[in-house]
Amino acid sequence: MEAIRTIERVTHGELHLQLPEAFWGKEVEVIILATATANEPAPFTKPRKSLRGSLKEYAHPERMAREQTTWSDAVSDAP
């Protein structure tokens, strides 16, 4: 499948494209997308919310040292 991508300026609501001979007589799909330019402001995006630190009130600092080996200890104790 051959594809052509080009940036063109729309003049008076019209767009003219000269297609290669390989496209002549064939059905083609035309997709029109406006490009972002320096004159247009960037679309507004919401800042991402994070849950980091939201559970720190439940932390037990004395248990944190054991966290590194907890999984291997639990698995090795299993029958």
C-alpha cells in the first residue's frame, strides 16, 4: 500500500493535490487533520494526580526494615 503525507495550506476553503499516476483511477481515502502551529496555544491538559504518600499515616517505620525479606520469608515458611 502506497501512502502520501504532505502538509498543504487551505486557500479559500479548497485544497488541490497532484497525485502520482499510481493513484489514478483508484479509490483513495482522504483524511484531513489540522496541524498545530506556533500561533495556536497548546491544548489544556489537567495535571496528573498522584497517590504517592497518601497512606504514609499508616506506615510503621519499625517494620520497614523487614520489608526487603518479607516475601522470601513467607514463601520459605510455607509447607
